[in-house]
Amino acid sequence: MKQITVLVVDPVGLHARPATVAVSAASRFKCDVKVAFKGRSVNMKSIMGVMSLGIPTQSEVTISCEGDDEQDAIKTIEDVLRTQKVIK
């Protein structure tokens, strides 16, 4: 399993537009992808799950990937969120 903990820096938090891009990126991989916030972990391939976390700015979240392509998945998702200027 690969995991990273990142800080959400977007002033609006993890809102719909970057969440949709992240979910799309996660969905391209076979491995299980989860995002955790305040003790709740959801499938990062589900926009409803990700949005249900209500992640505000200046929050730490943990993204984890487990499976055959976990290394590629975690790097791609991190890159997408950095490109969207959501995380630091």
C-alpha cells in the first residue's frame, strides 16, 4: 500500500471541479484508491463519496492506493491535485 498525507490549500477546499478531476484520475487505475479525512475513508473513485467528506481549506487528508498499479496511481493523483492547485 502507498499513501500520502497532503494539505488542502485551495481557499474553497476540495470543491466539485478539482474533486471531479481527481476522481477521474483515480478511476483510470485498477487499484483501490481511498481518501481519508477526520476518521472517515471513502472510495476516491466516487464523486459522491469524496464530496461527502466536505474537506475545507487548510485540512490534512490522506490518500492511499492498494493494488497492482498503486505507485502510478498515487503519483498521478498527487500530480493532478497539485496541478489544480488544491494541495501543497
